[in-house]
Amino acid sequence: MNKIYLLKSFLAITLLLGTTTACNLAEQITLEPVPTITADSSSGLDSTPDNTTEDNKRLIDAKVTRVVDGDTMKLTIGGKKETIRLLLVDTPESVNPNIPEPQPFSLEASDFAKKMLTDKDVQIELDVSERDKYGRLLCYLYIDGKMFNEILLEQGYARVAYVFAPNTKYVDQFRAIQDKAREREIGIWSIENYAQDKGFHVQKKK
């Protein structure tokens, strides 16, 4: 009788120990951390989504050394001297040898640009075609985070002009700004029929 009891007890203990071991093994498998997949430079995967920067702007640091007129400046970029022409805007002529007298609001536009930009650290943004036939850099210019091309339009110192593909990135918003300045009749828009699609037209004195 005692032998049978002892045998049953031994079997019960063995079964119990086996169950505990199996549970411990199951817990170890369950608690094993799941490996994560991360992108690295060698994987060919980009962990950053495309088009996350605003308009994919590629801004270049520069310094204004001289303002020629309202839409033309001289800059140093990476130690190299460059002449830039602002894209999609046109201010009246103040230093054109073919125009004997400064056009209305040309000196105001030039003085405004000089006050805003001379000796200032700025940034420029290029469009598709980088230079014009004179070798000047064609760009959008930023001062303190604000685009100077737009400022000229807002103040009535410039009209939207020289719209040639493929450099037309901001033409729609420029025209919207121009329309508001025209409605307010400020600057070049204060003179009737002065700013036109083909340039500035001064009424001849009688």
C-alpha cells in the first residue's frame, strides 16, 4: 500500500515539475523582444518622407554688397562676387543709359532696396534656369525670412514681368499680390496707365 502511494506521489510531483518548466519556457518565449527594422544609410531606405520641407526650397546664404537698383543687386556667395536679377518682377529704371531721366518711382524703389538690403545677410533661391543672357543669377531673394520680390510688389514698387518658362514657380501668387497693390493705387499704380504689360510708359510733356 505504501509503495503504491509513494509511486503515485512521485508521478504527481514529476508531472507538476514538468508543467512548471513548460510554463517558464512559454513565458521566456512570450517576453522575448520583437526586433525592429530601422533604415540606415547603407540600406537604401529613406526614413524621411519626400517633400517634407516647405516647397522643397533650396536656400543659399549670401551677403548684399551693393544695390544697383530696385531689382538688381551685387552679392557675395561663398566668397564669390555675383550680380543677381530678381525673378518675375520689374522696377522702373533709375540707371538705364538709354533712359535720360529716372522713371517715376525708380528712385523710390532703389532707395527702398538700399535701405532694406545693403550689407545685409540674405538668402537666395534659384529656379530652373539659373542665369540670364548677361550672366546674372536669376533668383528670389529673402531677407529675414521674407521674400523681397514679394515686398516690392506689395509696396507698389514693381510689376510682375519677364515671365518666361521654366522660371515661373511663384508667378500666380505674385500676380495676386500685384492685384492688391493695384487696387490700393499705391506706388507705380498711382499713375494712370503707367505700369503696363510691356513696361513703364511715361506720358510725354506737352
